Amino acid sequence: MITIRASVLLAVSLFICTGCSKGEPPMSSAAPKTLSAFTSLSGGFSQAIAPGGQLVTLNSGAGATWWEGDRPVTAELPPNIPVDGARWTADGKSLRVGLGTIDFKSRAWRADPALASWGAAGPQGQAAVREAAWFSNTLHVALLLETRTPQGKRTTEVVVISAADGKERGRRELEGATALIASDDRVLVAAKEPVVLDLDANVVATPSSMPLSVTRVREGAGMFAALGAAGDVALIRPADGVVVATWDVNAVDVVPVPKGAVAVDFEGNVRVGCLQGNALRNVGEGASGVSGAVIQLVDSRIVVAGAGADPVRVSTFTNPCR
């Protein structure tokens, strides 16, 4: 005999299953995968990767490589050209690299006549321009200049230049400056004491809680990132130079993404960190398959370039930090 309780349970079960079909797959609430498996591209360089919507890899004195379908195309670059800090022009047809521009239609890099005087060699033949970081609108470029006296004393200065006429907007001498990166109207400089400068090279801030011995500086998603020699990371707000988060991640390179960052270690392991208070929390990872890599966000892909015959690896990126 079926009890009243069993009858009620049977009726509820039949009600819940009304409209069910044996041929329909069960519903899934699984979140999209943060990083797909990395795939390799033929050719390319591993010194720098341009940010933006099109993948371009760069190497000073060798060239710039991009892909038309699966076919790599390379334009030559002159010796000593700084390749970090490249930016696309507003029309997306040219890439500002160093003191010139890559024209993708002609597949050639051309020096900008307005900036030519800044490319003169130093007093002992070394390149005066160590680094060139273009601002996001490519109307200005920040240069890291190095000079040496006959006695070997080294001086480093950051100079902000107008791209239209090559005229100087501002200059700041900084001890031990090694790298710089620009945003909309700010420059982050890795120096003995890292600083944030404005368009006139005035000091906006000297960020606190920075990694020791900053080796690399990056920009993305409206934020700066500073990477220390020990592999730790700080995310810095460009407007006022405030460190908004830190990350102990053992990285060799890092790129900020909306509400987070993506880092790569020496073995090519890629880790995704999301903002949680004043720290970044690991939320995903994947192996790129290359070592000693640089990393960049290009459109909706994480691109890693490192050692090997085909150094460029690409993964589809779904940002879990939004």
C-alpha cells in the first residue's frame, strides 16, 4: 500500500520533471575557462609584444613580426631601437616604435623626421635613447636618455617630447633609471627611487610599498604594473601613483588587465590574479610551453613570447575579474 507521504513525494517528482526530455543535455553552471590551452605560432620575436588589437612581436635590430592568417610577415628594425613602449596610432594602421613608425601597408619602419635629432649617438658612440614609451594617444613620447662623461660617469634623464614637432615639454634627471612606460598622461619610471611623472616631467608621486629593485614596468587597463627583481608585483594607479595592490607571484613579466593582472614566470607558467582588497589573488593558471617569456594582452588573447624556434604562444583569455 502506498502511504500518503509516498504519494505526495511521487506527485512532486512528476511535477518537477514535467517537460523533461531524455534527449536534452543537463544544464551546466560551469564558468568559462580563464585560459585556453596555449597554441604556438610560426616565427616571431621574444623581446617585446605590442599591446592592442593586432599581434605584433618586436626585437631591436632584428624586426617586427605579425601574422596574416597563419603566415608570419616581418619588417626590419634598425639596431638599438627601443621596442618596449610601442603604441598603435588612432587609426590602427601604424605602430609607433622607438623614434619612428611601422607602416603595415609598406611593411617597413620609418624614422620620424620630427624626432630625428633625439636619436643622435652619445659621446662614446652608445645610443642616447635607451627607452621610448609612447603615450596612449601617440601625441607624446617619453624618452629615457643616457649620457656618460669621459670619466665614465652615467647620467639618466627622462624627457617628454611632442610627437608633432619634436619639442621638449619637460625633463627630469633620475638616478639609476632603467625603464619607463606611459599611460594617457603619466609616466612610470623604474629608477633607484621609482616615480610617476606627468606630461611636463614633474613628479606626481613616489609610490610607496613598491617591490625592491624594480626591473620592469608595464601598462594596461588604465593601470601601471611594477615588477621587482624577486618576482613580486605592484599595481599602481597612474593618476596619483597610489599602489592599489601587491602580488607575490615569482614573475618575470606581468600585464595589468581589468581588475587584475596576468603574470608569467621563468618556466612559462601563466597565472591570473584578481583584485581582492589590497592584494591580487590567484584564480587561474596555465603552462605556455616557453621559458624566459614576456607577456601581453592582445585583444582577447594572452600572448607569451619566450625561448625556442617558434617562441610565440597564444591563449584565449576570459577575464574572471570583472
